Amino acid sequence: MNTVKRSETHTCAPPVGLPPMKIHAVYDKRSDTAIATTSSGARIHLAMTDELIAAGKIAGAMDTFVSALAGCAVHEILEVMVQKDKMPVKNIEVDVSGIRRPTPPTLFDTLHVTFTLTGEIDDDYAGEVIHDIMRRRCPVAATFGRASYLTWEHRIISPPAGR
């Protein structure tokens, strides 16, 4: 077996103070999936064929990539609004839609994120927090924002009285 090792120089300086992120992925020919294992031991199954992705049983890499945007934003909302500021957030829903380029690399030209928060939450406060999350706190959103036109909006749903 021949192994070629190639090193490339990147213009971004490595982050200071954060441990390196390490993912190990193995192709499983029997299931036509890649199984990625994170440094903490979590396993993520990714579909390797268009048929598996279309069947909706296993997410593909792009589905997982965009899902990470939604998950990162929810994580940050919980950290800021619920943990730090003790806001009564009853529910969080995030919808992400995007348009990709038709030719490789099929990057996103645009992405739009809609946040729906349920609870007695001040609209201006929510807007400020979400803006900070999408511009600074969520590294996935910051990455997408550098590579595409990223927009977002939020809605507040007040729970019925007495709940």
C-alpha cells in the first residue's frame, strides 16, 4: 500500500486556547455510510449514496452540515437566554433554507434561518441575542456567513395565559 502525505499551508492562524478538533471517519461498504467518530467518542453516520439520502433514513454530509447551523444556534440560545439570562424560553424551533450553486463546488449562495421562540420574551432582546449568535457566538453561522449570503429572522410566540 502506497501512502502519500501532502501538507498544505493555510492562511488562517490556528486558534489559541482551544483544543484541536479531531474527527475520524471510516467508510462502511456494507451500509454505504461513513461513520465519523468525534474526539469525545460520539458516532455520526453519514449516507454515501444519493439513494440513501433520498430515502431519508440517513443524512448526507450536506444535511449534517446545515443541521449543525441549526444545532449550534439552539445551543447558543440556551446558553445565553436560558442559562445566563434566565429567560422563560418554553420552546425553540429553527428552520434553515438555502440555495446552492448548480456547479461544483456546490456552495450555498444564500441561507436563511428562521427562529421561532415560545415564551414571554422581549422581541428586541431576542433580536439582539440572535444577532450576536449569528455574527459572533456560533462558529458554524460565522463560517456560513463568510461563504454565503446569510440572513435570519425571529418570531416570538407568547404561550397561552396560565401556562
